[in-house]
Amino acid sequence: MTSKVVIVGGGVIGSAVAYFLRASDPSVQVTVIERDPTYARSSSALSAASIRQQFSTPLSVQMSLYGIAFLRSIGERLEVDGVQPSIDLHEGGYLFLATAAGVATLRENHALQTRLGADISLLDSQRLRERFAWMNTDDLAAGAFGESGEGWFDGYGLVQAFRKKAQALGARYVAADVVGLERDGRTVTHAVTSNGESHACDMLVNAAGAWSRTIAQMLGIDIPVHARRRSIFNVSSPARLSACPLVIDPSGVYFRPEGRTYICGTSPSADNDPDDLPLDEVDHALFDDVIWPTLAHRVPAFEALRVENCWSGYYEYNVLDQNAIIGCHPDIENCIFANGFSGHGLQQGPATGRGVSELILHGRYTTLDLSSLGWQRVLDNQPIVEKNVV
């Protein structure tokens, strides 16, 4: 019987696991070890914090459908002492844009998403012009728009809500680094922390995000998850775009409203995306050379932009297929990995927390089957192909 669970990492994944464990079985002792309780460098706090169902694989769609249901009811679910948390959820929708070359993929994805229950509309170029008159559609053939269930929210607020509720339910949080893991054969027995403590465990959960590879290496396991820096820019413009969703340009550049300003960004090219770049630096060249020209082309009113703020955070980037790795590695029988979300951790956090807690408590998934995200595909070098990687 699992009575002591140690979770490495107290971001959205680790705290979601802690919450679901304690909510499901208060007899389980849960210890969350978080190196930075301020979350100043946490991917959860530094991301663009959004949720969508516009994926091309069924499981990703289903995880986010559960995610939006959870976020909509977060006040009741994560209430502590009569105080209901708010994450300022805006269901403004995602708008994926496509040129003629991308229409077939957009249609195929749309068919899958709507079959699974997502509220997505497929718009031709004329309907795009009618609904988003501020957009240059001359080179566009179609777009897919989330009418509901997609949008953005306060990512830091979600992490804090999970953490506070987990603590209220009895989870213990320890502010320290994990500096070693003790094993007895194929079993992890203790997590040793930088404050000199040794935490006994029946089950270990690696939810260390961008630092998950270090934890895996302590067990002699090489996980293909790397810390990849992503820069986000907050810009102001005299433009006032009515009913502006989170727009994904065919180039991969995205933008969305943030109050009276806008948040934007894109991924760097594959040949300019090294590991572990410093978070106190921002890729201004990417903004000047790629993001701003793309924004000005797509929204003519964005010719006049000013960067008000900018920051960088890490993607815990799975270099195999940019999908999460969830489950046990065959070499270690009592360590569950929940890593490599590649920018989707916040929106997949609720489904992951629930699923990992089921694995721990029941030895299997009892709601949504996440087994296709397990280690076997990694060991077999069989990536899951997700077409809508942002």
C-alpha cells in the first residue's frame, strides 16, 4: 500500500498531483519538495497561460476538455476556508490561421476536435474577414476558432490555488533542492534535500519541470526533456481590436489581448534553440526580426507597437515529440514521471494531476487513459505526432 508520496516540484503538475491525492485519500502522506517557493523562475508562473482544445491527437483534446471544465469550476473545487480562488479565466478563443497549404490539416484537426466535443468553428477567408475586420486575410484560406472552452487565465493564480488547497488538505511543502535519491534495487526509498533532510517514500513523482532531467539522472535514467527558453513580449498599440482571440499565425507567431495591451511571442528556429539559456535574458532579435514584422503584416494597425515589458521562461521541452511523458520507467518501479509538457503544462495540469493520483492509488487509470503518454514510446523511439505545436 502506498502511504508516503514524495513529489519533486511544486508547480502546477506537482501541486495538482498533491491536491488530487489528498482529496481522494486523506490517509496518504504527501510531501512536495519545491526548490523555489516564490515561483520566480517557475514555468507555470512565467508562461502565457492559455488553454485550447485545438490539438491533432485525441488525448490532448480530451485532456484540455477536462482542463477547461476544471478551470470553470475552480472556485468551488479549490475553495479554502470559505475563500474561492479566481484565475481570471477569459474564454476568448484560439484562432488558428491557415494558408491554402494548411487547409487540409486544419479541416482534419477540426473534424477530430468537434467529434470529441470541442466547440470549434471552421471559417473560410470571407468569414474571417467578417468576424475579424482588423485582420489582413489576403494570404489566408481558412481559420479555426474556439467559440468557447479556449482562452487564457492567471497561471500563477492557478498554481497558488492548487498549492493552497493541497496544503489545506494536509500536503506538506518543503522549500529545498533534491540533491540525491536513495535506491534499494529498482525502488526509490528516500529523497535527500539540500536542507539535510531525508524523506522516505513509497512512491516518488518527478514533476520537476524544466529541471526534471536532473532528477531522472539521479536514477540513472536519461529523459529527453530539456530546458528551452521562450521569450514573451507585452506590447502596447493604439489599435483596439474588437473581440480579439489568441491568434496563431501560420508562421507560428502568436498574440492575444492582456487588458489594454497584448502578449506575443514565437518559438525560435530549431537551429537556434539551445538548452539552458539564462532566464534573465530576452531574445530581442527574435522580436525585431520575426515577431514584429509578422504582427504588422497580420494586423496593419500593429505597425505602431511599443514593448512595455518582456520576460523569459522555460519550456520543459520533450525533444522526441513535444508531448508529456507520464508514467513509470521500467527500470524504477515506484517513480512516476510527469514531465515534458512542452508549453502545455498549465492546461494539462488538472488531467495529469488526476491521472497520476489514480496510478498511485489504484495502479491504473480509472478516468481518462493516459497510458499512450507513457515511457514505452520513448524507449521505442515512436513519437506521437502532434501537428498543432505552438
